[in-house]
Amino acid sequence: MSLIFLQVNMSQNSVDTTFATISSKQVESLGGLLDHDFRKMGMGNTGSGTSIQSADSNAITFVADLDKDLVAEVVTWKYDNIGISPAETPNPNDYYFIRSVNSQVDTLGAVVTRFRLNYRMSDGTMNSSPSAAQLEEISSIYVEMICESPVPVNGSAYAKSTWRKVFTPANLQF
């Protein structure tokens, strides 16, 4: 009987580890793409406007030359906390993570449980929802993203992976 219990316990640990790995890989993959876009923020902005067009705690829209063709694209990253139907994912904490480039929307096949942006202004203060007049004062961006496993591990808890980074794009510096 104890041998059966040991086998079941080992199987459950294997499943838990698999879901934790999936969560970790997803947040790393999304973080890599976000890193790519944020590092290019402001590149190719030859207009008179600010490189950041809008910013709040769940979304940011900015200008960037993503593919080095000397043409700036309009890029939006957005945490869509409207929710996902249970048919799509059994985790009730999952929400879509959306990236659009020149209005071409892509959910990236990705869901996250948390995405937060916070902005350091040129005077050193932090602001999670700068006004349109303050967009040119953003000097760095703090990003936090959390992904959870699609199903609970150990009965009720979801395996979580967190990705945090501070971006100080060179093209935003004064």
C-alpha cells in the first residue's frame, strides 16, 4: 500500500514540476518579446510628438522601429483584464496579454495573471497613470508580469512565475 502511495506522490510531483516549468517558460518567452520592443522604444521617431503615446498601469503605446527598416511602428502592449472564458483556460486568474503593431492585434496565444507598469518621471517620482502632458517626462518603466499554471498544483494553488524588469530606453533620455 505504501508503494502505491509513493508512486502516486511521485506522479503528482512530476505533474507539479511540469506545470511550474510551463509557467516559467511562458513568462520568459513573453518577457523576451517585451524586452525586444521596449529596448527599441523611441527609435525611428522622427515626428515632433513624444515616443510614448499613452501609458497607464495596464497598457502602453509607443513608437519604435522594431525591424530596423527606418520606419517607426506604433506598438501597444496591453493587459486585457476583461477575462477569458472557462472553456479557454481553467485558471480563473488568467487574462489576455495583447501586443499590437500598427493596429495588427496579436494575443500571442498568451495569458497572464498580472501585468503592471509603473513609470519613473524625470523628477524622480513614480506614476502609474501619467497624463498626456506628462508622457514626455517618463524616464524609465518598471514592468511586472506574472504567469500561472493553467491548472492548480497541489490541489488548489497555481504554480507562479514572475518576471520583473526596469527599462530605461536611451531614446527617452533627456
